[in-house]
Amino acid sequence: MALSLPIDPAANDLLNRSPLALLLGMVLDQQIPLEKAFSSPYVLAQRLGHEPTAEELAGYDREALVTLFATPPALHRFPKAMAERVQQVCRILVERYGGDPAGLWVDARTGAELLSRIADLPGFGRQKAQIFLALLGKRYDVRPAGWQAAAGGYGEPDAYRSVADITDPDSLARVRSYKQEMKAAAKARGAG
């Protein structure tokens, strides 16, 4: 079952057919609503007039890329930093995977190996890497041996913890509720 977010259907379609768009959505999913993060690869493609490749973004003029990200409505609340991060991720895709974003996962033999590859990308800490691993496993059938264990709680079936679990409005509401509970618990621990 593919990802289905409450965003422009064309943006969902791009996420479901373009490994680069999916990865960039995850890169941008930081300190902004997930709908914004996962819509931004589509908006970027519209601004460019075509779907970019990893090679194109890796070699894109830095300032011109920042301008694309910053043009209202900005693709992220931190357009400069995120344009640079996207470029860094694309450079790694070119250097390590021949520019093929799916190269990140297609030949990973184990979930631990895939988690390590994802965590090596700029901006991916352990939690974010586990969420992306769960997203690949649950929505795109990328399931090397041990993928669920490597994804931690995010890999559990019928969990509603992250973007990996969103398939409809009900699951989105459940994920949002879980995140609110976690924020409240963290705030309570901090106050204690």
C-alpha cells in the first residue's frame, strides 16, 4: 500500500513513483507539518519545470537552489539550510549510488544495513532513519531481513507513530494523536 497523504494528488503520485521525491520529502520533514514537507518535492519540480534528478540537484548552483527553496511560498521554513541539506543528500546519492536514490535500499541485505545507510545521510538521526526505514517497508515493500526490528517501534504492524503509518484521514489523525501524546509526555518529564 503506497503513501497517501492529504496533499495535492499529483504530489502524492510523485512520491509514489519517484524514489528521489520520497527521500527528499523525508529530508524536509523537520520542524514543519508533514504535508508541507512531502508536498515540497512536487513544488520544486514545478518550479524547475521538470522532475529533477539527484545529479542535477547535486550540481545545481547553490544560490540558485536556495532561491528556488526561498521563493514564496518557501519549500521549508529554513529554505537556505534545507536547500543545502538536499544538495548534500543528492551528492551522496551520486557518489555512493550512481545517482539512483533507490540504490540506497535496493541491495541492502539486512534492515540493520539499510538503517545504517539511511542514518549516514545528512539530517538523518537514528529516529528519522528508523521512520524512513519503516516507510520503505510498510508502504513500498522494501523489506530486507530484519527490517522491522531495525525500524524499532516504527516498524511494528498497526502502529500509528509516523508518516510510515498514514494511509487515510483516520490513520493521519491517529498519528497526530500519538505525536501529541509524546510531546505532552516529554513536556511533563521536562517539568518534573
